[in-house]
Amino acid sequence: MGFLDSLENSPALKGVLGQLGAAVLPVVLGEVMGTGSTGGLNAIVAKMQQAGLGAQVNSWIGTGQNLPITADQVRQVLGNDTVRQLAAKYNIPVDQISELLAHQLPLAVDHASPDGKLPPKA
């Protein structure tokens, strides 16, 4: 079972997601970090660095503690249109999907960059 798959069984996420269902989280994160419209993991890292969030994203890639990101910063990095499209596609309110991504994106990037290194570009 991969990291994204294990998220749906997380008690903390079930509380945060409520009626939304934790099963949608791996799909949303997979789209954001995959090869979807956001451009994948390396593109997310580059966008965060360009948005002045280099310290945050570097902490996620590094082996130390992950610095937080806010829902507003998620919308800034991904773009309001992308966040709205994801929200509509998965029938999740925009504010909730932004909060969800703000909470889970650091964990997902951290997990995708073992030993403090990004995977090679595909």
C-alpha cells in the first residue's frame, strides 16, 4: 500500500474530511503531484519556490520538520482556477480542498522525497 493509499485510513483525515470521505484524498493529491494540469511534483516544487515559499518546500524535501503552508498559499501556488477545477471535479468545496491540500501536500512531498531528494524527472 502506497502513501497516498494509506491516507484514506487515517483517523485524523476522516475527522477533517467528514462527509467528504477520505477516499478522495489520494486521488486529489495524485492529480496535484502527478502529471495532471499542475505539472507534477517537480513543477509544484518550482512553483512554490517562485512564489517565495522555498523555505517551506525545502523543509518538506529535507529530512527535518515540515514547515506549514496555508490554504491561501496553496491557491497562490496552484492558481485559483486550478483549485476551483479540482473542487468541482471532486465535488469538494473550494475552501475545504484548499485546507486539505495545505495539510496534506507537505506530507505527500515529504514522502515522495526520501532521503531529502526529489525523484528524477520522468
